[in-house]
Amino acid sequence: MPKPGPRRVQRYELEFKLKAVQLSKQPGVLVQDVAASLCIHPFMLSRWRKQVTDGVLVGRLPEPDLTSVAELQRLRDTESKYKRLLMEHDLLKKAIRFARDQRRRLSPLSRQTGTPTRSR
């Protein structure tokens, strides 16, 4: 539930915006990855990119930090590997459950043998 009172709006410095735009323009880097690493919404970063293109945000773009770009790419690769491992884990759990159920269904204890007994 929202708190009563004036709404807080986060303000970012021009240097931060320009650095974010510079990072997002590096080859092989997705806007979503840069936005997630900077804890901002991708739409905001896209808007800043448009403002730089239109000349609204003017300033000297900082030199690209190649370690940040490599780190973003490594993070994206790690996240994709993690998603794949989660999917494999779920499949293995289902396979184990299936095998267990098959074993229970086929075990001699679960079958009725002989004549049925009467309950007294």
C-alpha cells in the first residue's frame, strides 16, 4: 500500500545517465542487462538513449569501461546457464518421481495376491 505524502522520484546525475548510455551502446550488450545491473528500468535507459540521440542530454560520454562490458556479458552467460540447470533439475526431479511411482506400482507388496481377506 502506498504511503501518504509527496511521491519520491529518483533523480540521476548527468554523468550516471551518460555512462549508462555508453554501456548500453557497446556491441554485444543488451539494454536489459545494463538496466538490470544499474537497478533501473529498461524503459528509462531507452529514454536516456533517445535523449542523447536527440541532443537533449549533452555531455562528454565517458570512455567505455571494457571490464564492465565483459562483466555484463559474463553475467548474461551465467544467468542462462543457471536457467538451464534449473530446468535440468526439474526434469531430474520428475524422472525420479516417475521411477518411484513405477516401482511402487510394480512392487509385489502393492499387488494383491491370493484370495481377498474379509474384514471382521
